[in-house]
Amino acid sequence: MARKQQRKTGRLILVITLIVLALAVVVWQVILPKDDTVYVSAEAASTRTIIQTVNAIGKIQPEFQVKLSSEASGEIVFLGVRDGDTVRKGQVLVRIRPDIVETQLEQTEAAAEASRLSITIAKAELDRSDADLKRITELYKKDFATREEMDRVKAAYESAAGRYAQAKADYNRSLGALRQTKATADRTTIVSPMDGVVTFLAVEQGEKVVGTATMQGTEIMRIANLNTMNAWVDVDENDVALLSVGDTARVRVDALPDTTYTGVVYEISHSPKSTGIGTQDEVVNFEVRIRFLDADDRMRPGMSVSVDIETETKDSVVAVPIQSLTIDKGQLTQTDTEDDNWRVKDKKVEQAEKRRDRPQSMVWMIKGTSVVPRAVETGISDQGFIEITSGLAAGETFVTGPYHAVTKLLSPGTTVRIEAPEDRRKRFDKMRSE
């Protein structure tokens, strides 16, 4: 009996305990006020220099580069340079075995001599025909020769004159072929057309090359002047209009990560480079050429580069960190939030509509222990800051982060507590350790 009484008492105590805990939870969640304080970082607006840049990637190219090809066919019997060698203008680079060309030269010389002899034969025949014509003409005047004989010798003379003219033309043609063959024979020796460095070598001694005078033959090597180096980059069509010849560029070479080089834009292409035409992946770029002002001997043609082209600079303007800027969500429309297939519509009309319906930019201003929104107008931006053209004055305090709080947690009147970034890291580290 005592055991049953103890069990009943224990159950009663357990039920009372559960009820008390449930009431405590209700009081905690409903009756007691919640702490909705958001921890944020804040700072006073200040002035700074904003440099707007356009980013692009490309390759290093020399100022001058020559591709050397063969105009004579045959085997390479001499190769006087290797890849990377420095050469001088007029230096002998390659010799091609001239046996085939020499055979052609002998044939054209023989043909020229035969044409010359044909002229001699035709001239003798012409002289004989001329003498016959004069003799028959005299006889015809004295009526000692018939009209038929006169016509016959006159036709023979004209025929001999035509053969003589043809023989001279054939001789001139054979002389032209002879000069061409001699020029081809001279081209079995290839010399450097400029001072420079061999940047590409496509053949080895003993290989055979195919030459032609009417089109490019076998490419043998490339010689480049590496004293002046350029970066050829592709700039998006939306950014190329911001560029001007003379703009300063900061160039980073992937293979030389320890240095940032200075360059200047000296040429902007007017011809587009399109890829993926007719598809959703269509991209239109324009080639921009940048000349290095402080070239490095370690640079090689073909190295990858990334550049920041400075298109506009403004000094002493009010600027805020880009992550502190958000938009007035009350102005968002369905068009702004949906990912519509904009390529189906007229591109210019679509872009104009998006610019017109673009939500108002704003920052969160500190007012006591809470925040209020402030609409602002923006200008140019750089890697981390954006210019504020109106709506914010230097010295006014605004929320700078964290980004999640700026874009998601804050609303008009939200209670905030200003916290330094170092303190936030310590608090997060403590929460993770617990």
C-alpha cells in the first residue's frame, strides 16, 4: 500500500514539473519581450578617390613579329638558329638544298638559249624574204614578173616577219622564266629581315619544306622584336564604350605574379569578335591593345594577362563600401524578381525598361539605437567603394555590414547595436566553441 502511494506521489510531482516547464516556456516566448537587436558595423561617410576600371583578360604579343616561310622546296641543309636565339638583320638563318632549283635553272637557261637561236634563224629567213621582195618588186615594175609572183614573195616576207617577232617574244618570255628561276634559287638561302628573337621554330635540319611563290609555303620560324611588348585583351561590348586611347592600365601577368605593370591603351578595335552567334551563349567582344611602359625581360609572347583599365577618376567624393548599399524592396516588381528570358525580346527596349524600373538605392542610417532608410544616388565605383552623388554627406553615420544584415535583417526602426568587426569575430568564435 505504501509503494502504491509513493508511485502516485512521484507521478503527481512529474506532472506538476512538466506543467511548470510548459508555463515557463510560454512566459519566455509570449509574455517576456524578445531581444530583436541586430549587431551591425557602422562608420561615418568620408571622401576618397574613386577610380573606375574595366577588367579584361588576354595575351602578351610583341610589337613586331614576322613569320618566315619558304619559297623554295627542298631539304634543309643548314639551320643556324634555335628557339630563343637573338638574330640580326641580314643574318643567314636557313639554307635549303638547291638541287631541284639548279635543275630548273639549267632547263630555263637552255630554253633561253634555244629562243635566242630561234631569233637568229628567224632573222636570216626575214633577210632572205626581204631580198626576194626587193628583187621581185624591181622585176614587177619592168613587167618581167607577174602579179602572182609579186603576191607570193610579199606573203613570204610578212610570214618571215611574224616568225621573227614571235621568236623575239619567246626569247623575252624565256628570259623572264630564267630570272624567276634565279630568284627562286637565291631564296634557298633565308636571311633575317629584322633584328629580334626567334620565338617559334617549326622545323629541324634535314626536314623538307614546300615552297611556293603564289601563297604561303611551309612556315619555318617566327622572329619578334621583344623590345616593345603589348597586351591584347578582349573587352565586353558593354564596357568598350567607356575606354579611350591613352587610358592607363594596370597589367598582371599570370606567370609573373610578383609585379603589377603599367600600360597605356593605344588601339581599340572597331571590329567585333563574336562567339556563340545565334545562341544564348552569344558573346561580343572588342580587341583592345595595351602597350607596356615598363616591360620585363621575363615576358614571353603568349603569356596570359589580366588588366584593369582606368576609365575615369574622381577625387574627394563621398563614397561608401559597396556591400553597405542595398535597394528599397518596396519598389521591386515582378519583372525585377523573375528571371525572364530577355533574349526573346528586343534587347534595347528590354534594357531601357530595366533602367527605368531599377529600384532606388539606399543605405541604413543610424538614428539613436535604431536604423532608418536613406535613398541615395550613385556614381562610378571601383573594386570596393561606390560614389554617392546625393543623399549622403560626409560625416553621417551609416551601417556598413554585415551584408546579410544590410540586405535581409534590417527594416525601418530595427534596434541595432554597433559592433566592431574584431568583436564580431570573437563573438562568432565563442559561439562556435560552445
